[in-house]
Amino acid sequence: MTQINHSELHSFIANVFLKKGMSKEHAQISADVLTFADLRGIDSHGVARLSGYLRLIEAGRINVNPQFKFEHRKKTQIRMDADGSIGLVSAHLAMQECVKTTHDYGTAFAGIYNSNHFGVAAHHAIQGFQHNYIGFAMTNASPLVVPANGIERMLGTNPICVAIPGKNGRSFILDMATSTAANGKLEIAQRNGKNIPEGWAIDSLGEPSTDSNILSKKGALLPLGSDQEHGFHKGYGLSAWVDIFSAVLTGASWGPWAPPFVSFLQPKLDAPGKGLGHFVGCWDLDGFNDLEESQNQLEDWIQRFKGSLASKNKEVLVPGEPESRMMDERLKTGIPINPEVWKDLLNISEALNVKL
């Protein structure tokens, strides 16, 4: 396993995007999002995704020089046409627009259409932390997930993230897929030559599968809960909510028409709407209660849950804590790169003459 310093990885990613025609600002933002994912241990959404973004750029599906259009339809409600941008950039800039609007009105939300894969949701949700704003981000995604009781791929892994700034660097960051497992976890299993747990996926006939390559064989992911006995209607409902807010209400392509990021699927020509959709926003923490009191209450909440009774040899964690610990470790020791991903990076380095 190769280890690489986070700043060197960031520089490499930014230079690759520059070579593909992005502006310096957009290349830096894109590198920020991918490096952030790797630092937090979300290896499925970090530099491992780089070759996928390059594939979409080369296919003309990502516009490297977009002209963003913001439409302030209401004082706190914004619509953004991303002009085919990489979602790493469009979601970030839309969130920044929400932050500016929240300065005046205490809250703001943006619906984004005509975009592409936006990376790890947490990076967008935390953009307002320096202003003590709660952040929210979600997106629809490649149609790989069946609805409850279905066998047709209708929804994406459709992540949801809410991030609440706390005291002393301790915050609540819930970043979760609405499927039992994200597609990236299957890709990690593929690279490591391993099977996946039963309950993550089914084959084309609806039978349980542990094959990590099942999605390229017309299989599908299951909604959070996996089956009726374990409440898969809840994961289905959450995923549908993300799809409607991110795409149906914004003008993006929804459900089975969402343009796929995965290489084994192609966009459907009869799609309603344009591109992928995202939904981001923020609230001023001070708008609900006195800021200091709110943060003290959140710290008390974290401390109480951390101190609750745990299973034998286990630890009760709060959402975002494992990623925060991983970030602290990787900032010191470097980011481990899977051998298959490293081969991809070396190929990119050689093809684009970008030093790795």
C-alpha cells in the first residue's frame, strides 16, 4: 500500500484538472473535495474517483468551463443551472451562495440541476462552519438501487448529510447513503478481490448476491434496511425524498434517468430534466437559540452519548467521529492508496505529464 502526503496528493489532483482545461479556482476546489474524502477515510469518494471524472470530461459529459446561473426565486430559495459542471464545483459554489444569503436571512437553500457527481456530501455541508451555520447537502446519483419490493434499478445511493458545528472542534456530521451500502464500497471490495456481505445487493432476478461485481452484471443495490423485515421501506423513502428534492423539484434528471457516473451504464437519451441534481443549504445556529447555549447543549449531548453504556469491547461514537479521528491520523501519516488506484494514478500521470 502506497502512502502519500495529503498536500502532494492535492497538488497532483489540481494539476490533473488544470491539464484538462479547468480554471485554477475550479481545479483547486475539485482537489479540495477529493483530498478531504481521502483524509476522512472515505476512500471510495477520494482520488479513486479521479479516473471516472476524467472519463466523463473526455466523453464531453463534464463541462470544464461552465457558466453558472443563479436564480434567486425567493429571498432564501435559489436555483442554480450548473451548465454541465463537475458537481465538486457546482455544489461548493451553490453552498457558498447559500452562506452569503444566510448572512442576511438566517437560512438559505439551493436546488442545482444540469450538474454531475458531487463527491462526498460532508465537504459541501461544512462550508458554513466558520460562520456557525448548520449545513445540509444531498444529491441523486447513478440508478443502481431498487425500490422496496422492486428488482428494477430506479434510484441512486442518494446520500444525505447534515453537519452541526460544535465546540472545540467537536461537531455532529451525519453523512450517509440511503442504500444499505454505497457503490464505492463494492468498488473497494472489487479492488481487494473480496465478496460483499449478504444484504447489500441482489442479482437481476432479485436473488441475494455476494458478488462485488454484481452491478455490472445487471444486479442492483438494496435500499437501507435490505428487506421488509428490517425496514427497507425506510431507506426507500429517504432515497425517494433525496431524488425529489435534488432532481424532480430542480429540473434535473430523476430516478432511472439520472446520468450515471459508473462506466458500465450510459445516459438515457429520453431523460426528463438536465444532468444530476443536488440540494444544499444552511441555517444560522444562532437563529434557534443563543449561539453559546446551543453549542454548550450540543457538547453536553455529545458527552452524554459518548458516556452511555456500550457493548463489550465496543465504543459508542457520534456521527462524524470516526472520520474526524481518521483525518487526524492521515494528516500525520499520509493517505494510503490502494495498489489498483495507484496504477490508475500512474497512468494518469504519464498520459498527462503531471508529476506524481
